[in-house]
Amino acid sequence: MKRIILVLVVVVAGVACLGFYLGWFHVGSESAGGKTHITITVDKDKIKEDEEKALKKVRDVGHQGKDKAAATTEKSADEGTPPVQPPQNQE
């Protein structure tokens, strides 16, 4: 149980760090009348934009892999496969 909680804490911390790095979250503070107000702003548009960019990159990588596999298959079909030699018995 402790490991699951530790993993969840690490994942949340990782997402928070990534969010601050990519500009998804902003923290601000105001002081008035002896009180400090801390605000956290979430930029949902920026998150959506970065999500779309990431999905596009994943799709592009997938298409490149498919194209590469197709090219390899066509190349091997063009070359033909060499005949298989049966093993020779050494007596």
C-alpha cells in the first residue's frame, strides 16, 4: 500500500513540475491588509494546445514507422529470398 501511495505522489509531482515548466500553471500572490492571497491559475488552452501537438508527433512517428516497414518489405520482395540449402550430413 505504501508503494502505491509513493508512486501516486511521484506521478503528481512529475505532472506538477512538467506543468510549471510548460506554462500550464502559474502562481501569483497579493498582499493587502496584512493578509496574503495566493492564486494558482491553470491555462487550459495551453494544455489543450500541447496535447494536440503531442498527438500529432505520435501520429507522425507512427506513420514513419509504417512507411519504413513498408519500404523494407518492398525491398526484400524485390530482392527475392535466397533458396534454403538443406543441411548436409557429415558422417
